[in-house]
Amino acid sequence: MSNVTQTTEWKGGRFVVEWAKTRSLKGISPVTQVYGVCFNDKNEILIARKVGEEKWIIPGGHPERDETIEQALKREMVEEADIRVKNIKLIGAQKVYPEGEPDKYFYQVRCICKVDKVLPQTTDPDDGVSWERKFVPASEITSYVKWGTTGNAMFKDAIQLAMC
């Protein structure tokens, strides 16, 4: 599969985002975030948003010092969505860099996982914010999480891997 690329506005700048499906983290560095496409037993996908915000996302965040990708994803899923996860599998990574500056890149890793346990909802210990969570049919995920062509490609790859 060839990479899917888009240019997007982010944090006051224009960035190029390249999605690449991969099953290995070899050469994927530095990693600045990990997000998870989390499936329940009905093959629905977990989405979340901060209370009062419009945009839905899939949970995830920045790995902390000396944390593995798997450890970071497990922690972020509990902090943001109060969900314990299992069966984490790498699906790919986005290489992100400022437009015209491809040497200043970083990676955003994406995984799939399964719900292990749904916990009572609490505030995010990182910032004290409450999150709303829900599960949506996999076929409708891009109606909720609107991440453009690279996001659509990532969700397609995630759903294919989860259904294997």
C-alpha cells in the first residue's frame, strides 16, 4: 500500500501528514503521540471528547519518559475514557512535518486494541477535565472523527486488521 498524504493547518502552521500502514516501529522515531482505535465486543469503536467540545477523537496522547507505546496507550485510555484495553496491535504511523521542512519530522503512532473493562467515568487526572465517551459503529467512524484523507486511510486499515 502506498502512503496517503495531506496538508493540514495545525497549531498556527501548515503541516504535511503522511499515513503509512506498518506492523513495525523500526525507524519510527521520535514518537510524540500514540492513539488507539479501540473496539468493543460488538466491533464498535470508542470515541471521546472533552465535555462541552464539538469534535470527537479517538483517545490517546503523548508517551511519558521511558514509557513504551503500549504503556502510554493503556494510560491514556484510562485517563481520557476510563477504559482498560488489551490486545494492542500497531497499525501504522503518521509522519508529520512543517510544510517545506521535511527534515523536522516526528511520528504519531496508531494502534488497535480491544476493550478489557469499562470503568466508571472520572475526570482526567492530567488536567481535571471531564470526558464524554461512546461507541459508534465502525462503518460510521469517519462521520464522527474527521481527520481527512490520512485519518480515513488509518481507520480503514484499523477496521481491516480488527476484522482479521
